[in-house]
Amino acid sequence: MKAPVALAVLQFDWFHSITEKWGQVTSDMVVREISDVVRKWKRDSDVFGRVGEDRFAIIFVGVKAVSAQAIVNTLRDEIDEACNERMSGLLKFTISSSILDAQSGTLLGTLMRKALIPLGRAGKLGANISFVNGVYEQHLGLGAANDATFMAHG
């Protein structure tokens, strides 16, 4: 039996506004900060790379999509904290994601296209959301019920 594999595509919400508001140098710094956080968390068996201006992908080997979502949620919080610290609290950084279980024999390009489909709808649903095997979820983040950033599941 082969080990499970999950693909997570991370899309950085409003990434273009960072460049517009703070410039390319800041935008590049945010990309480096994100990469540093992901490299710190990824295992040797995982594959991580940038797949677009505002997107990264992580291939999780030996992990199903549901478990990969827990890792991605931790990454979200770590990235937001790191970017907020670097930007002196001026930036609330959110990430939407699409995470899929890879089926045996599926080509990476096919899996990537399938993962990108729900992210095309993500902007209409809001920010900081996840699709796990095509099912919509909203990440609650570090907020509490009395915190202004708290949101209930959609």
C-alpha cells in the first residue's frame, strides 16, 4: 500500500495590495518571510515551491488532506505572526488554501488544476478560507469568541 499524498495550494489574500501600498521591496520581503516559515515547518519528505506570484504549493507525503489542513492552519497563524511582526502590526496577513488528496496515478498538473478551481471562488467567499477535497471551510485563526476577528464556520 502506498503512502497517502496531499497537495496544498496556498493563495495569499490581497497580495497585490501589498505591492501597491508598500512597494516591491516589501512584497519580496513578505515572500521571503513566508518561505522561511514554511521551510521551518516542512518535513524532509515534503516538497514546497512558489507556483505563482501569490501562490505556493506544498506536497505532503504520508499525509491525507485533513491532516494537511491542520498543518496549513498552523502555517497560516505562523505566517501572519511573522509578517505582522516584520510590518509592525500594519498588515493582517491571510491565506486561502485548497488541499486535495492525491489519487494514485494522477499527474501533478491535473491535481494542481483541480486544486486551483475552488481558489477561483475564494475571493467571493472572503479571506482566510480553505477547501479540503473541494469542501469549503473557514479558518478561525487565533481569535476568541469576544475578539473582533472571530468568525463562525460558514
